[in-house]
Amino acid sequence: MQAVKARRAVATIFFLLGTLIGIWASRIPDIKAVLGLDEAGFGLVLLAMALGAFFAFPIVGRQIDRIGAARMARWLAVLTLLLFVSLAAGTTVRIMVPLAFVAGFMIGALDIAMNAWGAEVEQALRKPVMSSYHGLYSLGAGVGAAAGAGAIRLGLSVPQHFVIWGLLMALMLAFALRVPWTSERQAPEKRKGPLLALPKGALFFVGIMALIAALGEGAVTDWAAVYQIEELGFGSSQSAIGFALFSVAMVIMRLSGDRLIARYGPVPVARLSGLAAAVGALFLVLGSHIWLIWVGCVVMGLGNAVIFPLAMSRAAADPVMSKGTALAAVATLGYGAFLFGPPVLGFIGTAVSLRAAFGLVAALAIFIFLLAGALKVERPDGT
């Protein structure tokens, strides 16, 4: 019974973080306009957020091993929500950049902690649930994006929008804070090692796969709307629909992912996903009609959906590295790309075009197909 309640608590935190990402994505064109920045300039804001997450990964990995994932996830969820609301105060670059750095730190730390807690619950339930967690994250992103489109139509300012949503999410988060759970802790002698640990062996290639999938997700989250508005000439409300469709596709695939992985195995599912991610990105590159762009968003969402959950489950089950360290190490490559990738794509968008940036995303997705075999867990004895 406790594991069932804990599963709901973890799911609540995944959903909450997804809504915050969706809200942020839906208001990027407005925030960019308020700051008076072009793609490269706003890329610096995203870079500050990425640096915050990068610094968070090794620190939170150590803390998970020391004090437990559940405690870390609860308090980080509260702090992340507060930082999200504070982003509305970033009306100048001087204010927004440090806010983005701290928000990125909290987002990155929460991502590791909630995945670690989710892995513990998954092991207690003795059945795969990690993909469904990430499905609820994607559902939250879709809800946030849809709410963002609604807020734009209602004429709500960014501060009004963020404060209202923050209050709603605080009510929901109160449930997760009350669920009891005792997390695993690593003995001090097992927590030794470099502060910034990179994935080792096959886990390195798992991290590369997560990097590519997260880059694709970040590209749609941060630049798809801008790409459709500024390079393809579509309206802001139409452009917001593309990200919503992308999120819905990810929800469907992730909620189905546990069953598909159990039936066919992680390697075949990952290979097919890589091909779909590449095809979907190509639709965005080649498409000039809004319906073709929307189809590309759907296919790209289906392709990227299960790669990151598979990478997190593989990291949590690694036979060599501790859970917190392994998750942080994979996230350094994988989730870091979700934050570091969009600034790079923004620079490419300024130097060449955002169409070229999405072309790069399509080419990289092929490597998911090539590296999928690394998802198989091999024990130290070779079994």
C-alpha cells in the first residue's frame, strides 16, 4: 500500500515539473519580446539555465546517495515551484539571467531526485513504471502548453499567468509532501569518487542516446514555436499547437511504453524510436504547411518518448555505479542536452536558420538506432 501511495506521489511531481516546462515553452515568444532579444540573445538566457542544471547534477547525485531520493525530491519540488513563479520578475536581461541559472539548478536537481525516487518505487512494485512517470511529465507539459495558449488568448501577462499556475500546482504538491517513504542510502565508503562522474562502459552510450533524445525534445520545446512564427510565418496560437501535439504524442507513447518494453525488450523499442525521431524532425525541416509541421511534431514525439525513461531505468540498474551517481552521470549527458542544446540551436538559428538546426536534430537521431544495444544491462560476471 505504501508503494502505491509513493507511486502516486512521484507521479504528481513528474506531472508538476512537466506543467512548468510547458508553461515556460508557451510563453517564450512573449518573454523573448519583453527582453528585446533575438535567437542568439535569448540563447544566452537558456544557456544560464543549462549551466545551473549542469552544476546541480553531481551535487544532487551525491546528496541522493547520502540522505535519500524521497526527501530530496519533496523539497526540490517546492523550491522549483517557487523559482518558476519568480521567473515572471525577469523583465530585464540582468534580472533574468541569474534567475534562469537558479531555476535551471532546481530543475536539474529535481529531475535526478524524482527519477531516483521513481526507480526505488519501481523496484518495490516489481514491475516497470518508469515510462509512465515520464508519460505524466509529458502530459503535464501538454497541459501547460494548452494552458499557455489559453492564457495568451485571455490576454494574461506572464506574471499573472505564472502566479496563478504556481498557486494551482502548490495545492496539488501538498499531497506528495505527506506520503511517507524511506529511501535507500549509500554507506560513506561507497560515496567516494570524483564530484563530476561521467557514465562508464555501456552506460556512456546510454548517456549519448539520452543526450540526442533530450536535444530533440528541447528543440521542440524552446524553438519550434519561434521557428514556425519567424521562419514559416504561422500565427502564435497555431505554433503553440505544435508543441501540444508533440507532448500528447509523447504521453501516448510513454504510457504505452512499459507494456511495449516488457513485450519486445528495450533494444528493439529504442531502435524503432530512433528512426521515428529522425523522420519526425525531417518533417519539420521539409514541411511548409502547418499540417505537415504538426505531423512532424507527432512523429518526433513518438520517437523521442521512451529513450529518456529507458536511459534512467538503465542507469538506476547499473551494476557498477551507485544509483545517485549513475543517474547524475547519465543526466550530465542526457538531461543536460535538454538545456544546453537549445542555446546551441539558437546560435545555429541566428548564424544559418532554425531549419538547419532541426536538420541537425534529424541527423543525430539516427545514432539512437545505432547505439540501442547499450540499453541491455550486463552484470559484472558478464550475464
